Amino acid sequence: MDIDLFEKYESNVRGYIRSFPTIFTRAKNATVWDHHGKSYIDFFGGAGSLNYGHNDPAVQEAMIDYIQRDGMLNALDKATDAKYHFIKKFQETILLPRGLDYKIQFVGPTGTNAVETALKLARKVKQRSKIVAFTNAYHGHTLGALAVTGNEFYHDDYYGVPLNVTKMPFDQYFDEDDQMDSIDMMRRYYEDGSSGYEVPAGIIVETIQGEGGINVSSIEWLKKLEKMCRDLDILLIIDDIQVGNGRTGNFFSFERAGITPDIITISKSIGTGLPMAIVLMRPEIDQWSPGEHTGTFRGNSLAFIAGATALKRWDNDEFAKEIRRKGEWVEKRFRAIKARFPDHISDVRGLGMIWGIESSIEGFCNEVSREAFEHGLLAETAGATDQVIKFLAPLTISQAELDKGLDILEAAIEATAA
Ligand code: PMP
């Protein structure tokens, strides 16, 4: 296979080939192989869509079985047994044990579709057009989702981004000795008619900003946000597309704060990497009319089959314990790396199995990512200026794969710092 074909007929600008210049041919759990037979440890994890690893044998078997019995592959929104089993498993394993009462809307196929559905629903239900999002947020690139995405790199005046959106400061935006945090600030604005700030229909937030640079909001901030939403009749939308599906050690990322969002967006790993996106909403805000919000690809049966199979991991507490144990291991190693390279690493932060190593030196993290790739590790950067190296390996990564990847990453940092 000739890698130049991609540049010639597609583009090396648009594809990940610019960061990982090879052709991948095979993948198993947290290891992938390219056409030369070279192996790589996968800390990229499909940007959070491979929490259950590549080619989990149980998932493979269930999909092969469905195909062999001629299950309906593209069903649009028809009721199929594949969808039935997914909904049942999701209810029984995830929602009911957590005391959560939500209706499911299948949108899709991508996370961005879930975000845009959530924004539309909030505006419809509250009959207000304003939406609030946060600095450094990432919710997608199509025009509606782009309106709530922070990073100015993605914006261009000529796109004519359509929504009525205000960006507010994310948690820890102000210094510790400032008198108020961003929620206090918002509340003041909304309660003071002279500010000209209209109360929004909804506020969309990631509890940990993934693409924005692994910015972890505090429990206190999330609780205050929820309270403000209740007090001022605003719908709280949690975008759990990247940090849901167990990434933080709980199935939903907001569980640690004990808050109950009105709307939740989920995608990526919910279909184990096959296209699926869902919106969860409190039953009383499911106010769609028949056919009002549709699309062709909302019923990927293989994603339902794969997703329902992967959810079996949540049948008991073992998986969550495993995530937390591995996460603590990563944290320990990352803190040791920071201590070893104090002139190059300015911060280490994360939760569960999402971690970031930040450098204030321009271009440092991109160089580490390139160096790591050379030595058999896929690790992406995050943050407005690519100032963070991101750890987002499959939650199922074996201890041997984890250690190997961490060793390659540390060696890449050493080589780049030298
Ligand atoms: N929201 C968040 C928090 C995300 O991380 C992403 C993808 N990185 C999206 C939305 C958009 O999802 P998709 O790329 O599947 O459209």
C-alpha cells in the first residue's frame, strides 16, 4: 500500500494522517498495527469512542451472529430487536440502578447531532433562543454545534454561526482570591435587568473539557451551576460525549457531583466506536411532535448490538473499580513525569482515565506526540494551543499495554526536552 494515495486523492490536511502518517491494518484492545507490521499502543482511544477497546471478542461475536442471522442492518427509526435489546440493557444496567428517569432519543450518527438536538429541544421547550456555553468548550464543528464551541481556531466570521449564544467563563477562570466565580457572575447578570443579559433556554457544559485541554470542573462549581439552573428555570445540558461511558470511573461524568441534568448528550463509546448518538431527556421535556426532528441514520443496528454487549461490563462494580485503579496508576506516573521535567511540564490534571500533561513551551506537546508515534505510541494533543498531551486509552487497556505506553511517552518527553 502506498501512503501517497491519501495525499493525492484525499488530503493530508484533513485527515489524522498528518499526525500519524501510516496505514493501519489491525487493532486489538489497546494495540494497533500498521501495514509494515509495526505496533502502536493506543492512548488516543478514538477520541473517547474506544473505551471498550478495539475488537472486544464478545462484541465481535454478537455482531457476527446478528449479521449471520440476516438481522436488519439499516432500519432508520423502525423498531428492531437490536434496538429493543439496547434500550432494555441501557435502562436496566445504567439508568434504573442510578435512579435516573430519562427518555432516549436516537439521533445521529455523530455526537454533533446529539448536541444540536439538545440545543434545539431546549429552545423549543423554554421558548427562548439564548444558549450559554463556556470558554474552551468543544461540542462539534457543524454550524449549530460550532456556535457553542469555544476555541477561536475553529471559527471564521464568514461562517455566519447561527445561534444566539453567550460564552461564559468555565470553572477556575478567575484567580483563587477573586471575590466570585463564574456562576456567581452569571447569576448576578441574569438577576439584574440592567445587564441586558437574557436568561438562556439552556446551559451546555462538559464536566471535564476534553478537547479544551482536560479542564476538570469542581464538584462545588457543578452543584452551583445546577442550583442556578433550577432557580432561574434554565435547562442544564451535560455534554457527556467524551467523558461519559465510564471515562471518569462512573458511567456518567456528572455522577461525582450528584447532580441531575435535564438533558444529556452521549455518543462515541456508547456504540463501542460504531456510529450512535443519543439524547437523554427528562420525560416532561420530550415535547417533539411526530416527524419534527428526524434523519436517516438513527438506527445503526450493529451499534445497538455492540453497545448492548459492551454494557454488560456494567453489570457489577468490577469495571468501575478497574477504571479507578488504572486511573490512579496513570496519575502516579504522570506526577512523577512532571517532577522529573519541571522546566518543561507545567501541570498534570485529570480524573479517572482521562489525563493531560501540560507544557507552557510552544510546540512541545506536538513534538512529544511525533516522537511518541515514531516509537510506537498514539497520543493526541488537546487545548487551544495544543499545550496538553492527552491520555484517553481504552478503559480495557491491559497493565502491560499501559506500562509500555507510559514508558514510550516518558521517553518521548525526555527526548523532546533534551
Ligand atoms: N462534544 C464533545 C464533548 C466532544 O468531545 C465531541 C467530539 N470530540 C463532540 C461533542 C462531537 O462529536 P462528533 O465528533 O461525534 O460529532
